[in-house]
Amino acid sequence: MIPVKEGDIVKVEISNSGMLNHPMHLHGHRFQVQSKNGEPYDAPIVKDLIHVKPGETYTVYFKAENKGEWLFHCHDNNHADRGMVTIVDYEGVYSPFELGGKNNNQP
Ligand SMILES: [Cu+2]
């Protein structure tokens, strides 16, 4: 989980030490890509998804300005299903998940 407060500037480092590509996607926000493998970009690149190839490390920043609980995950659903998912969790936000219930929620 990435705990944030509204207004925070959040730094996230994404490293791929595996052998597969991982298109990492943040819901509800855009992030600025600051560097790739430690080399800063001259001009800001703003995205909500970045392809992280084997051996690559990206440093990205986003502003916490959309209160909620947002997925930050690999967009290859096979990877997400196996756990490449985290949550940007704003302070003071709580949305309980009821399994089944009147909406038939499923994990
Ligand atoms: Cu992946």
C-alpha cells in the first residue's frame, strides 16, 4: 500500500528485476516520469501508464489530489491477478468491501 495525504507529492520508484515486461498503470492520477535508470529526463513526461522492461528502473512523482483508494498495478491482467497490485490509500478514506452482499461483490 502507498499511504498518502491529500496534497502530498509522492515519489515512487519502479524497478523490474524480472524477465517480463510490466505496463504499470496508476488509476485516478497522472504521474511525471523524472528518470529512467537514474538518468533524469530533460523535459517532463506525464503519463498514467509506463512500460517497465526487464532491468529498467523509473522514478515517478504524482500529486495526491484525487481522494480515494486507487489501484496502482501491472496492466497485464495475468500479472495483476497474481498480485502485481497495490493501492494508493488516502488518509481518512475507508471503503469496506463486503463479499457477496446485495451487489454480489466478488474478489
Ligand atoms: Cu506485469
